[in-house]
Amino acid sequence: MKSHDFIAGLPLVLGGNVFGWTADGDEGFAVLDAFYEAGGRMIDTADVYSAWIDGHEGGESEAYLGKWLASRGVRKEMRIHTKTGMLSKKKPSNPGSMGDPELYKPEEVLAHLDASLDRLQTDYVDLYYAHRDYEELEVGEIVDAFNGAVDTGKVRALGASNFNADRLGKALDHADAAGKVPFSALQNEYNLVARDSYGPDLQAMCTSRGIAMLPFFGLAAGYLTGKYRKPEDFEANQRGYRTKDYAESGPPVLAVMDDISADTGASLPAIALAWLVRQPGIPAPIASARNVDQLETLLEFTKLELSDEQVSRLTNAL
């Protein structure tokens, strides 16, 4: 894997979607402090977090992280990743439907970047993502707009999130041909029970072109913690609606994870994340923690070495 300046510390990107929402106040700061003390240096956020919550407008996560960075004086040590492209005036209940292609006009990208920097209390971000693709746009328009963000000196590297292989390939080709800054990171959903968004074509592209894949939903919205096994489990938790998609295909995966847990003593979250970093092109997964106990469970995977046979069993379980 090509080295990138936006990658540092432990092989875990701390998901920022919970900060300023379910991880707030002193508890959220305790998570961030513990992550830093453990050697964690990468945090992922977005200008849209957490606009889907009543009373929130987006930017709550960035603002919360900005307060932590300023209070601890650790900005230069951290690698801050943020995204734009979904924060519109629309506020549907499903955050996946947010957005507007107008957000990728060059002036809009720069305006949203400046707003993110203000909230983060910094003058640069280490990695700036196009949060989603708009296939109605020529991909070169997106590349050019984000290249303008780099030209300001306020962005160190660019990433693409929720792009498929065809569009990412065209984006890379356009950047090469036009002398623009290419995307050097990809952030798509990928985990033991959801693998379609990082299939063999994207894996080959990332490994051959030195793109770091930093997958989100590494624990499948909590399904891979093993907490969701019976119908009533899905109803008892506020995130249960997201995990119902795995109720049919997931149990064989959980069964293999249970066996490996019994053999190694490792938690299911640690096994899920340890499998991810053994996949092509993935230097670090993204995972979030609402409290220090959850963070400590996540960090277990950094000390877990799965055998080739265990990796193979997990891969073939789906």
C-alpha cells in the first residue's frame, strides 16, 4: 500500500458521526482522549453529521471535534478527514437521500470547506472527501471542483466516498489527463456481511493505483457485535432498523465469528475489524464509539492476528 500523509497512528479511523450527538459532553471528550492516548491519530467526520436529528442542522460533529482539538492542543498530531456533498437545506429522515448536485459547484465546495474549517477550528484538513457521487454530473466537474479546494492550500489530499468502479476510474483518468489532484482515498461501505460496494473491480483499482480504502460501517451498523440475533433484538435498539438487512444472510457469518471468538478469546467487533485490514487495499477501517468501553472493544483488533485459515473461513461464510 502506498504511504499517505492522511494515514497515521493505529490502523483505526475513529468515526465522528456520533460526536455532538450520542457522544457528547464529557463522555465524548473521554472517548477522544482515550483514542489519542492509545495512539489513535485519524478521525473521520462530515459537514452533514448529524443533520438527520431533529434540532440539528449538520456540522455538530465538526464543531464538537473542533472544541476537543483546540482544548487539547493536538491538531498537528491528528489526521482530520471530513466530507462535503450531502449537506443541503433538505432534511429527510433518511440521510442517504440527502444532497444536491449543486453542492459540487466550485464555489459551493469552497464555501462548505471554509465552514468546516471554522467548526473544526483549524486552517486545513488532511483529507477532504466528495461525500457521494452525482452521476448526472460529468465526473471531471467533480474532480475539478475538489482540485480547487487543494489549490487553496486548505486541503492536503482528496477522497471519494460512495463511488463505483466506473466513476472512480473515470475520475482518476480525468485527473491524470488534466493535471489535477487525484482522489487518493475511497470510503465505501464494506464489512463481513455487506461487500458489494467494494467488489473485485474496486479492490483491483485501489491496489494498483495506490488508493487507500477506508471502509465505513465496518461493524455493519452494530450487527457484527453479535447483539442482533433474534427478531426482538432488532426492535429493542434504535439502530435495529439498519441491521434488519442482515437478518437472513448474517447468521452464518456470526456462527463463524463465534467459533473464532471461542478459539481466540477475541470479541466479535475485534474479529470483524481484524478481517477488514486483511483485505486488499484497506489500511484502516472506520468505526465509532459512544463511550470508552466501546472504544476499548474496538481497539482490541489492533492486537489480534487472525490466521490465514480464520480469514478464509470468514471470507467464505457469506
